Amino acid sequence: MILDRQNSSISHNHLIFRSLIDKFIQIAALVWADLLAAFAMYVMVNYLTNVWNLNTTHAAGIINIWNGLTPGLAIVFAFLVDAFMGDYYMLVLSSIAYSIGLGFLSLSTPPVIGPCSDYKEQCVGHTQKILFYISLALIAVGMAGHLVSLPPFLELQTKSEDEEEAKDGSKIFWQLPGLLMVGAVLIAGGIALPYIKPWSIRFGIPAICTLVATFWFLTGSPGYKRTKPTGSPLTTTLRVFVATARKISQPLPDPKEFYNDDNARSTSTLRCLDKAAVILPQQPKSKNWTLCSVREVEDTKIGIRMVPMWLTFVVIGTVLSVGTTYFLEQANHMDRKLGSIKVPIPIFLLFSYFSSSMSGYFYSMLPSCLPKKYAPPVGIATAMVFSVLCCITSAKVETRRLHVISNHGLLDKPDEKIPMSIFWLLPQFMLLGAVEGIAIASITGFFKHQVPKSMHKYLTFFTKGVLGLGTMASVLSVYVVGKVSERNHNSNWFQPTLNKSRLDRYYWTLSGISAVNLVIYVIVASFYKYKESWGDDDGPVVEGGSISEGLRTTLSVVVEVYYFVGPKS
């Protein structure tokens, strides 16, 4: 009898573990397919300059706007998930959009439906351009939706009712085979994919992989656990503004008369928002779009007081934007040979990711040396210092590259390879990775300490959003710097070809802007009033939501790489 019970228990545990494995593979296939897509998108600026024959500034502007809008969409989608859709339907919508977008991207290449089959400007017709821009929009939807819903949905499916069984299973499966599969994708995307010459195939492979992954994900739909939308904390902020607007003409009574259901303390700053907590005659005491509690008003004030600090992070995003545009275009025309091996450009992505991971690791030691509330501000300042060093290094390397171009008479030969090793760019890629690693970790830590607990799920999206705003701001910075450089009948620093441009001067300008921004940040941070309490029970902040310890090892690697090769935040 005891033996039968033991056999039954073993069989039951085996079925549970097998079910967890099946769900993990069905859902995680989306991430692995999307990693391939992200690697293909990483060199998009080279496609626009080589095939469409766009000048570097135009191509960089397109990519930077796309890179900036994608994390902004993630914040909107997080709100929709919490308020209306839930993670499952967001994954369905975004996966379908991703598959169609990558399919359109592959179709937009000249050999597929173009007027001619060569990868040249005259073979890119009106139809190809329409398909291309539609594909960018759909890919942004797919990427943003996956960033929001994939980690928490995967976590939900891999939770067993028996936590000990789930924990044991995670040690066996999530860490070893999962990491091997991540490594395989990194090798395929970072090394194998760049050796495929035809752009239609280079874009087509991720499109097929994503379509297969989406179909595989949908086949498991009947067995997925689903959660109902519980409401978004962003709705509370909107309610405060709406309630304040409705009572804008009302006088402020004594704070004791405010709607205060949890005995929160009303602060003296931004008093106009306190009107949202004013109880009008014959108004029911319930939270709605005309009445908010003092706690809700104070949480909104916290967000507004963070805006000056928040704006100083934008310049970091502007510096990060050059990594997926101008850095890649410089590498595209340099000597890529290492002995008899031709080094693919995305290999620098792996170097950058390694630098980002190591710098993030060293930043994690900072709270042991400083009070927890001061560790993020110090980390942000460190990221800004690294951004200045990155710009200075980039300027010096670009000056050397321009000297080589001049000495070899390549000024009017933009398609010729420059006899200068691509590995001269390695230091600036590594420094840029350090900027990203420290900035994301420290800005997320800053938001974690300052924002209300109800907003902690949005920490990653806020971080990516503010850096994405900086990426879009880079388009404006290039335009303004270019116009200023034309004054007094001088030539614009941004010419149709990179050989005639003066990127070195733009990098020096960015280093100056970053240095000034650092000074402004120190001043703002000195006057900023930090929250005194630090919740030790909050646990670590994990990108994309709360992840259990067993799953975190594998999934964090997948998601971090996905974030890094995806939109520059």
C-alpha cells in the first residue's frame, strides 16, 4: 500500500514537472525567436545606408525614433495589460504583430517584390518603403508587448502548486538546458546570422522562426493559466488629475477635512492637487473620478517631484543612441579581418553586453558601501561620468579614422574599406556597455526607492522609457548641432557620407553636453528630497515583473540580452 502511494506520488510529480517543461518551451520559444529578430534589427542602420543609400544622419534618425518609441509603447501596454487585457491576450496580439512585421520586413527587400532584384537604391520602390515602415511599427508593437507580458506570463505558467516540487524542478531544468538554449541563440544571432549575405534571407529567418514560435505558443493556449486584469496604478494618477481639474475653482479647506481613509500625511508642496481629496457637499465618500484619497494625491506628488531628476537621465539615452547608429556605420566600413577570419559586426554587441553585465554586477556591490537610498544617485553619476569618457574615446578614435581616410585618399570613396582595424572601436563599445549597465541598474534602483510600491511593476518600463526619450532626443540634437555648425558659411558636420562628416566633433559636443548634464544632475540631486524609509521586504527588482528564484537564473539572461539588443533605452 505504501509502495503504491509512493509510485503514485512519483508519477504525479513527473506529470507536474513534464507539464512545466512543456509550458516553458512553448512560451520561451517566443523569446528565443525574438532574440534572432533583435539581432537582425541591430544592423538595420547598415541596411538603410547600403541598400536604400540613405545618408547616415537620415538612417540614424529612423532607427533612433523607432528605438525611442518602442519602450514608450511598453508603458502604454503595461497599463492596458493591468487595466483591460491581461498578459495572455497581450502576448497573442504582440506575437501576431511581431510575425507579420518581420514578414513585411522580409518582403520589403528588393529581390522579393521589387522592380529589380539588386540590393540597390533604384530597386527600392514605393511599395517596399510602405511595407518597411509598416513593419517597423508592427515590430515595435511586438517587441513592446513581449517586454511587458512575457516574463510574468512565463513565471505564472511555471509555478507549481507544490512550491518545493517547482523549486527542485527549476534547479534541474531552468538553469542548465535553458542557458544552453540561450547560448545557442546568441551564437546563431551574433555569429552565424551576419554571414548570411542576402538581406531578404537575413530578415526572413527571424520571420519564420517567430511565426513558428507564435504558432507553437498558441497550441498551448487551452492549458495556460490566466489572470484577470486587476487595474493599473497609472489609473490612480489619471484620477487625481481629473478630480483636480473638476474642482479647480474650489477653495482648499483644512487638511483635516480631506478624504483620508488611511491616515496619510498631506504635504505642503503642490497644494493644488490636494483639491482632488476635497469632499464636496452631498458627495459620497468613495474613490472615483471626482474624489481621491490623500494617499493617492501624495503618491502623485512624488511622481511630479521626480520630474527634474528624471529629465537629467535623458542625455544618457542620447549617448546610448550612437551605439546602434553611428558606431555601427563606422564599423561597417572598417577592416573586419582578424587573421583569416572576417569578424561579424554584431560580435561587438556581445562585448557590449559583457561590459554591461559586469558593470551592473559591480554596481550591485555599491549598496554595501553606501546607505541604500544614496546608492542609486551615486550610480547614476557614475554612469554619466562613463558617458563622458565614452564620448571622448569615440571622438579620438574617429579623428584617427578620418586621418587614415585622408592619408589613403578615400574621402570621395565612401564604399571603399578603410585600412584600419575594426577593433579600434572596441573601447567605445565597452564603455557604452558600461554606461548602459550602470544606468539601467541605478535608475531602476532610484525609481524603486522613490516611487510608491504600487508602481514597482513599472520600474523597468519607466527606466527604458526615459532612456528611449533620450534616443529620440538624439534626432533633435543632430539637427540642432548640424544647423549650428553651418553658421558663418561653414560646412555641416553631417554630410551624405561618413567619410566627409565630422563625427569626431559631434562626439566632442556630446561629451560637453554630458559633462554639463552631470553638473546639473549633481545640483538637482543635492536639492532632491529623498524618501527616508527603504522597504527591506520589497525584494530585488527584476525586469518585467517579480520572478521566482529558480527561474530567475535563466530568464534574466534571456530577457537582459533581449533588452540589450532590442530598443535602446
